[in-house]
Amino acid sequence: MSANIINFLIFPGGVFAVLFALILVSLERILVARLQGRIGPVFYQNIIDIVKLFNKETLIPKDAKDFVFKFAPLFGFSGMLVLIYFLPIPGVYSGVKGDYDLIILIYFLALPAISYIIGGGASSSPYAAISVSRELKLMLAYESAFIIIAITIALYVGDGKGVFSLKKIVDYQLQHGAFLFDWKMWPAFVAFLIVLLAALEKPPFEIAHHNDADIMDGYLIEYSGAPLALFEITSALKLLVLSIVFQIFFWPSTLSGDLFINFLWFILKTIILLGFIGITHATFASYRADQGFKFLLKVPLVLAIISLILVLLSIKGLI
Amino acid sequence: MSGFLKIAIRNLLKGPVTDPYPFGKTFIPEKLRGKLKVDASICTACGTCQEVCPSGAIYIKKENDVYVHTTWYNTCCFCGNCEFFCPTGAIKLTNDFHTANTKEEKFKFVTIAAISEKECPVCGNKFVPATLPLIEKSYPHINDEIKNLMKLCPECRKKAAFERLYQ
Amino acid sequence: MSIITRSPFLFRINTGSCNGCDVELATTAMIPRYDVERLGCRYTGSPKHADILLVTGPITARSKSYLVEVLDELPNPFVVVAVGTCPTSCGIFRDSYAIEGPLDKYVQVDVNVPGCPPRPQAIIDGVAKALEIWKQKIRNQK
């Protein structure tokens, strides 16, 4: 029982997850700055930002739904914290044993977006309203591709029967080799990277917020102080969660039985994924809203379906 | 996109090119129009700069025997008109760009030059004498006679010139 | 608590500026040579996130109401910086029928950065001065 509480509050969830996620976001800012030839902030910049935001005054708009406006951030934040407690980290943390945690993952991954939608909707700003509708469409666009990728993996692992246990997916890959090096899963891998960028709303999918020329800060526009800090932590935790999901789905390989070396390997893999996100952030411009949705509805969905068909064919023994 | 990627990777390898300004040195162009420098020994307090300043930053006021030439930077637009029109070349724009000032300093952020009047050796009236750079512009050859006349006040100079004519 | 002064969020508002000062502000933010992100600054899209407000332009009659609205939306403690000669004292537009400036009429301006436009280094100087004032304001609040 006490081990569970430590797992939830200190490692890998809770304190460690929040600090590590914030440092990851700062590292991404540094990488983008370096790719643009700038120096960039210090590696703990986002932690300072959060501390400062908690010390600031919180303003609530006159027309906002007070209660919803204040507590919407908690929704996504708690969802992400629970998710990190649930997910296994290959070689480091075994996660909560359950046979259907892939479905829980799919549900909980939508929580931050839903909390943005609730919070933005309650803030009674036209910018937030536009941003919320975009966020909703964006979520619909990438979520379908993500679900097909998850089903593909579940079918592949169960050899025709769906296996929805993340633990089993990790174990299967540890025995048979990571999906990253399996050609049948490559279309799904590319689709997953696109979905990752869309879910994190990094360029080229910086459509719903931080889109200064278009809708300013989107659903965050009316937020200040502590709720804003919670939103920032939520988006940072989402980055961490998605990088763990990436490692579970495609690259759960471990180096040795030693926990510490595996932990360093986990951090290295996270930073490699972060490097990809940083490079796309620095080299791509953002899509216009309609272009972004069209792209998301076409490319990742088709790639994921190609992968699904390949996997089904291999299960039937045709490839 | 590949072009962008190439530039990005090159930036990563070459390292940042950021100016270390608040902590280190920075590059300042020679011809940057920054704060003024007024040479009070050349200035004749003619008021051309005050007339020509589009934003009214320059103000010349007489206090007792001294003309006070004040430039308030918080309304100066650093156009350089004063330097261009100054007949004596007393006003020069330096390349000092440090213009940030706090609320307390707002009305104290000025350059002051005091142009003092001199006494005429003949009649004792106070006046601002013409200075050498101004005379150099007007007369091709300057001899001692002109230099002596410079020291006299306008009234005495008229008298001296007429006396020289009818001698 | 002095560490939190290393994360100022900047918000800029153009109150009828000719865009010269805005270009210089964009320069300080984006050009690799004058990177303000290394000081911890970040440009935000909403005044409600901001700690330092940068105002450019003489306050024109049309933009006045928007400026007043933005000033109301800033959470305490905040610092106001007037960038350029126009918000500081209206400069060459003084006494025009279309100008409602200077900025002092509406809010206590903590730092003035005159210039037409000011040099990016001068703006960085101004932000550094604003940070010191912000630190004092945080201390006074507690």
C-alpha cells in the first residue's frame, strides 16, 4: 500500500513527473533556441515560471462561470498524474497491473484536451470560443488515428486477439524485438509521430493555442495565476506521458537488468524524442486551421490503416 | 523545408550568435544617432536648434548672465536636425544609446550646456560673442583685426567699423 | 523568492505606433543576436499572463479605450515600460487633436525607453531596469 502511495506521489508520478516534465519543456525551448542560433533559457526556466505563476494574482472574468473556470485545470492535471501512475516505464517501473489499461490510456489521454475545452468554454472570451472549437476538431482528427494505432498494436501482440494490457505489450516487444524495427509497424510509427505533434500542439499543428497571429493564446487567454500554472504543468505532463507511450508502443527495449542504467536509458530515449519535436518545431511553420485538419484526417489515418492491414495480413500468414 | 533544416543544423553546430549585451560588450555603429553633446565654448545661443527641433526637446532659457541649453531626451526623436542646422557645429550627436530611465529620472534625463555671456571691454555690456568656427565659415581669411572686433559687443563693433572707415 | 523575478512574461500593445518600435521589439524577441529568452522573458498573447507591459505609440483617440482595458486586465504586481518617445511624452505628435497621450495619464509608468525607435540594447536595458522595479514591488506586496 505504501509503495503505491510512493509511486503515485514521488516516483514515477507526482513530484518526479512534474519536475522532469517541466525540465523537458525547458530543454525543448533550449533546443529550439539553439537551432535558431540563440542561447535560450536556463534548463529550469519552466519551474521558475510555474513558481512565479502560483505567486501571481488570479483574475476571473466577469461573465465567466466561476466554479468551472477555476477547477477546469484540475481535471486535466489530475488525469495526467493518474496516467503516469498507471503506465509502465519499461525496465524502471512495472505500472499498475490491469488487463485493459490500453483503453484507460485512450480515455485519459483525452482529458487535458477536454479540460482545455471546458476551461476555455467557461471563460466567455470569443478567442477562447474559436480556440475551443479548433481544439475539439483537432482532438477528433488525431484521436481516431491514435485509436487505430493502439488497436493495431493490440492485435499484433495478441496474434489476432486484442491484448489491451500495456504490461503484455512491453513484454512481447522485449521478447520479439521492438516494433520500431519491424517494417510492418513503420507506417503506424510515422502516424504516431504526427499524432504526437498534433496532441502536443507543436508546429506544424500549433492551431488552437500559442498561435499569436491568429487567436492569441487561445483557450488560455483569460487564465492567470494558479490555474494557468496548472495548465502549463498539464501540457508538460502530456509531453512526458506521450513520450512514455511512445516507448511502450514502439521502443521498450532495455539495456540491462540494472534499474539505474535502465532509468538513464529511459531519459535518453525521452530526450531523443524531444530532439525530434524540437527539430520539427524549429523547421516547420504552422498549418492554417483547415489545412491542419485536412492533413490530420488524411495522412496519419491512412498510414495507421496501412499498418493495420499489414498486421492483419501477417496474422493470417499471407506476408 | 530541407533548406530550413540545413540552416537549423548549421546553427546548432556553429553555436549561438547572441550578443552578450547586458553582461558584456556590444557593437555600436559609428554613425548611430544617440545622445547630444553640446560644446558650450563654441555655441552662440542663437536658438536655431530650438527652432528646428520637431519635437521641442531643446529649450534655451536665459538665467542671469547665462544661457541654459537644455535637451530633454524623453521627447527627443534623435532626428539629427539640430546637428545639421547648427551654424557653429557646437551640437554633435554621439553614439551613446543608453536611453532607458526610470520614473524618478524622467524629467531629470537631460543634457545641460551653460553658455555664459561676456563683458564688452569698451562699454561693459553683456553679450554672447561670435565664436571662431562661425567666423571661419563667414570669412575666408581671418586676421587679427577681425579677431579683435569679435571681442566687442554689437554696438561697439558698429562704432569701431565706422571709425575705421572714416579715418 | 528573488528567483521568480527571472521569469518575466512580456506583453506588448501598439497604441497607434508607426510600427518602428514594434519592429525593434520583435527584433529583441526573435533575432538570434538580441535574444531576450536567455533572460527568462517570454512574449505572451494575453495581458492576463503578463508581468511587464510594453507600450508603443502615442495613445491615439481610437486606441485609448483598448489600452485602458488592457491596463485593467493586468494581474498584480506588474511593471509598465514605455517603449519609444511616443508613449513617454508623445514626442513630435504632442498637442495633436488625435492624441490622448502620454501614457502617464492612465498608469504609473515605471521605465521610459525613449528613442525613435530605441535601439534593441536600450530595450534590453529597460527590461533589466523593469525587473529590478518588479522585484521591489513583489517585496512591498508581502
